[in-house]
Amino acid sequence: MKETKHAASPEARAALADVLSAFESFKAANDQRLAAIETKRADVLLEEKVGRIDEAVGRAQDRLDRLMSDLRRPSLSGDAPLAHAVDERKAAFDRYVKTGETPAALLEAKGLSEGVATAGGYVAPPELERLILRRLAATSPMREICQVRTIGAGTFRKPVSPTGLAAAWVAETAVRPETTAPTLDVIDFPAGELYASPAATQALLDDAYVSIDEWLAEEVQDAFAAQETTAFVTGDGVNKPKGLLAYTAAPDATYTWGQLGYVATGVAGGWTATNPTDKLIDLIYATKTQYRQNGRFVLNRRTVSAVRKFKDAQGNYIWNAALQPGQSASLLGFPVTEIEAMPDVAANALAVAFGDFEKGYLIVDRAGVRVLRDPYSAKPHVLFYTTKRVGGGVQNFDAVKLLKFAAS
């Protein structure tokens, strides 16, 4: 996924300095802990100190990530004609939201209706849709690392070729038999419906200074982002995206198309007692070269806390904080994305993923966010039944590998 460069704010630079400082303190304390273990003089207070500093590193990194997410949000400003059209559409939509007035001529003139006005709702103005999707990109980490495509139908179908065309060497005058033809398969990505129903009092809506689209997007973003991220990781594909970990996982040596290959740690529910870094290296090199170049690790913060203590054979920490705002922390030189929906380390858990997620996983957004105003179901509140349709699934089973915490 292409990175966009942004001028770092003073707050972002300060947050980065906090991350680097906290990580240096963490390394010093952890070195003391390891030295005490080697001399068989384990210190409980030192263990607690390392844990506290580790939490401080995590908090500092979270603060930096939030600040950089704010910087990545694009401006909605544009040229004057576009801004004028935006104002007209927003005014029409605000009128509907505040008063429930739904004259078809008004809404159609402003580009808000789709189909028959009595069909049950209205399409939100494009500005609201972009605002919600923008905020989702900032709060849903899978959207930042995977391919995202907007579709106009309920299902996106993608043809793929699991096996390529066969070729063979021949002599100048030798017989040239027919070679094996490539196979062609089609993967379906249906868009499931995601909804939220925030409420507001009529008095709030009557206040002229209230920005309805901002308020609605704020209410929707957290609910949508949490549901989406969980579905992209573990969703069963029934009325929702099919998550990365919902596909059959098989040993990397024997996996086939339609399965994700995994590398086992050799220990059920944990890391090996010696050289745990080796399994992460095995995971990296289980991925083919063309996907390793843009590879990244995906794991949750508790697993990050564990691998942050690992060192390589030369005694260097394999986890490194970002050196400038906008960059990701790295693990063995590859960027790290923390996703809370990834499982904790446990017996048979697929707690770490590595690969090129932009090539490996596809997210599809059905164009349009619908808003239905309901002033009756929860009086004196007005409900805004907001829906969007989103799907997802693995599109390339060679691009991502998993680390399984199992004996084999």
C-alpha cells in the first residue's frame, strides 16, 4: 500500500520522542531483567518495572498513531462550484435530518434520492459517505493495509488463475505436445449489510449550529469500525465479510489454493524457550519473494508486548520504534500493524500473520450510505438508521502466511 507523506505536527513529533524515549527505557530495564535471569536471581520488582515500561511504550505508540491518523484525513474543501453544490446537497440533507421533510422534488434536485422515494429511505449525500469512509480508514487498520474497492452491485466477482500456463524445453526438431492450459477460477465477494442506529433529541437537531454530518459520522465510525475489523479477521462470511482466519489453515508445505499456509512454533500455546525469533524468520521466508517485498506483520498488542522482548543472535532487539512520524514500528525490519481482533497467543491460535495484505485481502464497499429518519420508535429521541454494505475476503492465498502456536 502506498504511503502518503505528511508534514508532522509538533504534537506528532513530541509523541514520537515519547515513543523513542520509552522504548530506550524498556530496553535498559529488560536487559537488567535478562541479566538477572541468567544469574538465577530473578527480581519480581524488576519484572513489574519492565511490564510498566512496556505499557508506557504501548500508550505512547497509540497516541502517535492517533495523531498520524488525524493527519491522514483529507480535507473536504474543493473549488467554488463543487463547494456550492456540496452546500446545496448538505442543506437538503440537513433539512431532512432535522425536520423529516422529504419532498421528492427537493431531494432529487439535490442528488440525494435513489429510485422511488417511498422505498424506505434516502441515500446520504456523497460528502457524508466520504466522511464515514475516511474515519473508518483512520480507525480500521485492515482498511489501511488491504486493497479497498468500491462496487456498484451487491457482489463483486474476481477471476483468478491459481495455476499458470505450462511451458517446456524442446529440441529444434522435437515434437511439441500440447501443454497444460491454465486454470481459471472466480472468487465472489458479496457485500453484507452493516448498520447503526444513533439517536438524538429533536432539541439537539433544532440547534442551527449543529453539524449533522459530522455528528452522524462520529456516532457511526466507532460502531462500524469495530464490527468491520472483527469481520475482516474472523468473520464467517454469513451476511458479513469472510475473515482472514476463517479460511482453512494448512501446514505451509502442503497447503493448496483456497487454504492459507501456516508455520508452527513447535510449542502448543507458546514460543520456544530458546531462539523464539527463529519462528518469526521462518514465517517471513515462508512467503514468496514477490509478496515478501511489501510484507508486514499483523498481530495484537499483547503479542507485540511479547515479541518486543525478543533479541536476535547478535543481542539486538528485533522490534524497533518508528524513527519519524507516519512510519510504522518494525519487527525484523518489516512494518507492524496492531489489530486487536487478532487472537492472543494460545494453544493452536493463529496469532501472527505476515505477508502482502494489499495483494492478499480485498475489501469491497457497496457505493452509498443510507440514512432513514425514525422519529417514532424511541420518542422523544429521533433515530437515524444508517446502513452501508461491505464485504471482504482473501483474494490471493499465496500472499499471506500465518504463525500457529502448536506443536505441528
